Amino acid sequence: MAVKLRLMRMGKKKQPIYRVVAADSRSPRDGRFIEILGTYEPQAEPSKVSIDNAKAIRWLRTGAQPTERVAKLLEQAGTIQEWKTGVPAAPAAEPASS
């Protein structure tokens, strides 16, 4: 079974929220999945990405392939860096409010 890390669309019409899931590559986009790894909210300003790094790294180590968009989200969350180096990434700095 080939496992992919991909997005699953949720939310209302014209207000998408995506789940980052590990799913069999043969299952439909919004169909069956194995595990939920996090969420992605593109409508928020700035976009909100919350991913459980431990779960994502476990799936990457077992050979799961992320889609292009999920790979970018994992990069933003610091998961890819942590997976390659083994060192937890520092949390992203919050912009100072004026």
C-alpha cells in the first residue's frame, strides 16, 4: 500500500479548511484516510498551519510521500528540517504587534 501525505478538504462552500492526512494513494481525496496529521487554513490572514511534527516524521520515515502542497506546508512547519537533521526546528517568530 502506497501512503501519501495529502490535503483533505473540509469547511463550507468558499471557506475551505484542509486536514493534512496520511491516506492510501488509491483512496479518493475526501475519502478514507489512515491518520490526521494537522490542519491548514488558507483563508486566515496569514495562513494558519498546525501540524503534529512527531506524527508527520513517523510517516515520512516509513516511506510516505507528501504531495507538493503538503511538502511546502511541512517545510513551513519545520517538519522537513527536523526529519532531515533530527534536531527539532525552532518555533517561528511571531510578528511584533504595533
